[in-house]
Amino acid sequence: MTTATISASKLRDNLSSALDMVDGDTVLIVTRRGKPERAIIDIDEYEDLLAASNPEYLASIREARDEVKNGEVFSMEDVFGDL
């Protein structure tokens, strides 16, 4: 992940261009008086962060990994049949 930095005043004057800089790989750090104040991230990254902080979601990931490790998986034919 890469970061770009922009001052709050420059952000105010160039919001559209600044938002274009933010994608799944780039975080925009907003500074005020030279100090980092906020971060602007891609919405997909934000949703991933929310999901990763959910204990139920994390438990489901652990359970799924255990199932794969134990061979409890479905074949493509099991899932899609004779489509």
C-alpha cells in the first residue's frame, strides 16, 4: 500500500483531483500545519477493515480455513451440477 500526503488547504482547493488519487492501493494522508490529521481510503478497503474488526466474521474465516484443512470442501460439480 502506498501513501500520498496533501495539506488540508490544498485538499479543499483540489478535492476532485485528490479523490482521484485514492484507490485500492493508495491512502491519502491529510495534514494540518504539517501534522497528519486524517486518512482518506478507498471504500473497498474501508469495508475490508470493518469486516476484519468484526469478531463473528473473523470466527467464520477461521472455521472456513479449518474446513479446508480437514478436506471439507465442495467440487465444482457439487456446487454447479449440470448447469
